[in-house]
Amino acid sequence: MTKAPRAGQVKTRLVPPLTPEEAAQLNICFLRDTATAIAKACATNARGIGVYTPTGSETAYIDILPRDFELLPQRGDGFGERLACAAAEQRDHSVP
């Protein structure tokens, strides 16, 4: 679950002491670290998925997430519903 790393829209509770741009850069670092850990855990029989918002921000992830990660737009209201929708969509797509 991720928000596109846009200044003023991510890690806003860290502003101040960080600037909005610094908070967005920190978010990018967190995304890269998390993606690296996911990629290592997935090895050969799974793939990483970035469930992102806002819709239309896919290009923000080009140099952040590994190329083999799938991007899936968030659906629903609130974090719980968005997480449930992402899980349901993956479950529905994984059934042979």
C-alpha cells in the first residue's frame, strides 16, 4: 500500500521538521527499502505488488519499484477497505 511520493502529500506528519520535499524523498527511500525486501522474499515463485494511490500516478514508481513489480490502483474508502479490495483482487486473479 503506497501513496505516490509527491511533496506535500506524503509523510506530512514529519513536516516540520522536514520540508515537504524532504518528506517525499524519505518516502522514496522507504519505498525502495521495502521493495528490495519484498523482492528478496519473493525469490522466484511470487511477485511484488504496489497498491498505489492516486490513480494515474503510475509513472512516479518507474525509478522506485523494481520493473517486475505489478502496480494496482487502490479502490475503496479508507485504508481497511482499500486493503481488503487489493487482497480480494489478488485472490480472484490467482485462482486458475
